Amino acid sequence: MTFDFVEPVVFALLSIGVIAGGAAVVLLNRITAAALLMAFTFLCMAGMFVLLGAETIAAFQVLIYVGAITVLILYGVMFTKFSDGPRALLFQRQTPIAAVLVAAVAIPVALLSFSFTSAPPRPGGGDLPALATSVFTDFAFPFEVASVLLLAAMVGAIVLTRRDDPEEAAMRRRR
Amino acid sequence: MPVGPFGIDPIIWAPLRLVIAVGLALFLVLNGALLQIYLERKIQAIIQDRLGPYHVGPFGLLQTFADALKLISKEDVRAAATDGWFFIAAPALVFCPMLASWAVLPFAQDIVGANLNIGLLYLTTLGSMTVLGIVIAGWASNNKYALVGGLRSAGQLISYEIPQILALVSVALVVGSLSMIDITRSQTGPLVNVLILPFSFLIYFIAALAETNRTPFDLPEAESELVAGWLTEYSGMRWGTMLALSEYGNVTVVCAIITTLWFGGWQGPGVDAFPLLGALWFTLKVYAFIVVMMWIRATLPRLRIDQLMSFCWKGLIPMALVNIIAVATLALAFPNSLVPIAIANWALVVLFIAGIPFLQRRRLATLRARARASAAPAVRAAS
């Protein structure tokens, strides 16, 4: 008896986690619970990356998505006004259209996924030196473009949210 | 039949090893927290010219054990308006990442949970997960003070993560590895990294104080303004898990990172002959930094929230970026020598220490000028 059974079991648990977490994020009414379950889904995805031998990607997944993005979403939820009115689903009022669109994408994808006949790719190749080398050589230009895009988004966010409140400006000057 | 270590069947040994490792980490965290609370109270007492705990046991050594027993036996109180599952989940969300980060701490030559080749990245990743638990705790408490504490904590921890990671990058640039073992091994003899990279050590230490909610950066739980911040609604062992175990565990982890990266980890006199001596050296170095943190707590007053944020974004992050650029450029220009990097880093430290009084004097002058400008019309009106 060996430990060969562990990897499929872990994969099954992680898949259940990803799918159930993702479904709960969409279906739940409580937005904080949805945010927390989103973090759970990201964690399960990171586990998938570890199974594929890409620990670095898993670490970045947790660092950025769980540690930063989920916290920012919670931050946003806390700053948004919370009404005690009837709790209805906020973003899901176009169920028929959504169903048609999802079917249009999902059915071809499902059909396509059964058409692969070649051997599955070997896991690995996501370790640190290989990743770093490719980012700084082959993919240096896309990497830089992405960073410029992020910079533009940041400047835009600052411009949009900055208020020229005279009272606030006076307060700032006094300080 | 294959035989693993100690003559145990590998099929039993693999899960057994996991249980032993987790149990050992839990044991260390629990006892470390007890010891550090005692140390904290004693050191503050010495600095403030008091006696500190001295009734229970010799020198009051058993005081924290008594406190822990009291916490465990306390009634599990929960306000009616708190947010059920979140309130219960938050302490676990704060505690688990801290416990998981003990897996890569190299206590001695062969005493390490896992030698990950991304050890440093793993530690920063887990450090960034703590903030999620704190924000959830602040939200679930359904209390103004807790919410403000949680929000402050989110802002502070996310901001100070940046200089912290940037300071780690400069060490990785010099050593060329992210594995905690490799970083320790690269610092042979007395030539530890702090002699080469004192400036990144300074940045990391300041940012680490903020990351672990230590004074002067303990805004999320500022007693004088927020009762206890995000911990307000918690009591009993939930409070104990969040504050005592997680905070002190995180302090230990951060000090272990400092020890490994800048002070040679387990290495010290006599380690080659007796490898187990490394655990002693490691512990001594870690506790030296913990004591420095407690000393800072007894010395410095708390910052204001806007000072805290502007110090990070306008002070620490630019400094860390300058540091990285200098280290990376010099590492490329002189691949065989660490001397230029060391010279540049020490120059940055001198500039930093010399620059603070200069900036303070300028700020004081502008403040005085503003005060004079705003006071002048009032005086004229009175006369």
C-alpha cells in the first residue's frame, strides 16, 4: 500500500471546494459571506496549483487574491451603505438571458474538452527560476505593458475619487 | 517491507510525522505566548520602575499560566447582535496562517518542517492572510469600535506589506535564493547579512512592527480611542487565541525571519560540532529581537492614523524602492563582490538617520509659520 491514493483524493476535495465555493458566491444573499467564500475558492485554486507543481503561482494566488483583493472587497462592502430593506439578489435579474449566454459558451467548451486525445501535459515548469526567467526575458514586454496599465488605472482611480471639498481642503491646510 | 526512520513503517511514519510537526508547532506557539506575555510585563515593569507580576510562583513566573487557565475556564460570551459564523471563524482565520508559517522556520541545521524553495514567498503569503481574519472580526462584532479597528487594520497591514516585501527582495537579490535554509547557509561565519544590507533590515524591522500591530503602530487596537479595536467584543479563549496566541506567534515568526535573513539563523560558535546547539542560538537571537520590540513598546508613543499612512507611503516605500534599485544595480555591476552593496547600504542608513532631524526641523518651521499666520488676524481683532 502506498500513498498514490492521496493525490486524487486531494484533487477531488479541492474540486468540490472550488465548485461549491464558486456556486455559493453567486447564489448567496449575504455579500460578506460571498466575499469570504470567494477567498475560500481562491485558496482551493491555490491548492490546485500546488498539485500541478507550480508552488510559486499558488503563493502569488494566495498573496494577491486572498490577502489583498478579498480584503479590498470587504473594505468596499463595509464602506457601502447597508439597507435593512428586503434582501433580494442584487445582480441576478436577467436569468433567462444569462442562461442562454452561459449555454452558448459552456456547451461548445464541454464538447471540446472531450475531443482531446493526446497525453495530458506533465505537471511542473511553474517553479521559481523558470518563471522568473520567462517573465524577465520572453514576456518582458507584456509584463511592462500590464504594469503601465495598472499605473494608469491607479491614477484614474485617484482622479475619480478625489473631492475638491473646500472645507476639507481648509482642514488639510490647518494640519 | 520498507522501513522508514526509527524502524517505523513509512505508511505510519508519514501521517505520524505530520501529527508530530503540528503538535510541536502548537506546543511552541502556546509556550512562546506564555513566556512572551510574562517577558512583556516584566520588561515594561522594569522600564517603568515597577515590580510587575511577582505573586504566583518564583518571580511571578506562573502568573501567565494562571491567566491562561482563567481564559480557558471563562464563559463563552457572545453579544446577541454579532454575526454568527463569522464571529466564530475570525479567530481561526487569524490563527491558522500564523501556525502554518512555522513550517518553514529553520530552527537548526536539520530541524525544519519543510525546506521550500519559495520559503520567503510562502511566509509573506501567510502574513498577508492574517488581515482577512482581522477585517472579518471587526465586521462580525457589529460594533463601531471593532469596525473602525478592522478598517484601520486592513489599511495598515496592506500598506506596510509593500515595504516589507520590498525589503525582503533585496536580501533575495544578494543571496540568490528564497529558501530559508539557503539564506542561512549563505551567511558563513561572522559575515552576516546585516553587515551588507543594514538599510533593508531597518526598513523590514519598521514595517514588521506595523505588520504585527506593535507599538508605535498598534492603531487597530488603540485602547485610548477604540477600547480594544477589533478585539472589543471578544472574550475568553477566543480573545486569547486572537491576541495572545496569534499576535505573539506572529511576533515570533517575524523575529525568526529577521534572524534568518539578516543575522545568520542558527549559525553560531560550536554549531559545527554540536548541530543541536543551533536551536539554542536561533532561539536566543529571536528572543533578542522580541525584547527589542518590547523595549520599543515601553518607549515610543502611538502614532496618529494619518501619520502612520503617510509615513508608509511617503517614507518607507520610496526608501525601499531606492534600496532595491541600488542593490540590484550594484549586484549587476559587481557580480563578484558584496563590498559596493555594503558601502551603498551603509551610506543609505547614514543618510536616513541624518535626514530625519533635518526633515523634522523643516516641518516644525512650517508648522510654526502656519500657526503665526492663523493667529495674527485673531490678535488684531482683539486689540
